[in-house]
Amino acid sequence: MADWHRMTAAALGAELAAGRISSRALTESMIGRVENVDGKVGAYLTTTFDRAMERAREIDDRRAEGEALSPSAGIPYGLTDNICTVGTR
């Protein structure tokens, strides 16, 4: 596994578009990173890993079907819990 958490979004998008990595693999890696580090830094109050994996599967399926996707499609991201998260918690 590469140090994907150190790559820019543009570089990750290029890797996804070229088929060198999948959104599922990238998302699993980022979830692992959060699980390994967040106990020390406490950056997240709420995580939605199940939603992230569901979305990653959808993006990979769409990409496999040849659909043209945005450069950011399939790149997982985190949002701060100070925004509206109705229905999440």
C-alpha cells in the first residue's frame, strides 16, 4: 500500500482515473489511517465509514462501466462536525 494519505487530491484523482487504484482500496486505506491515528489526535466525533465504502463501490462500478467522472470522484474526504449533519447522528 502506498502512502496515499500523503498524496494530493489531484494525484489521487489521476491514479483513480488511470485505474492504478480503486476507490474501494483508497477508502479502506484512509479508514485504516483514521482508525490508527484518531485515538491520538481526536479529530473526529462522528465517522460514517459504512457510507464511505458504499459510495466507493458505487464510484468504482460507474468507472468500470466507462462513465466519465469528475476528477475528484472516488476520493474520500472528511468534514468537520461543526456543519449540519442531520440524519447522521
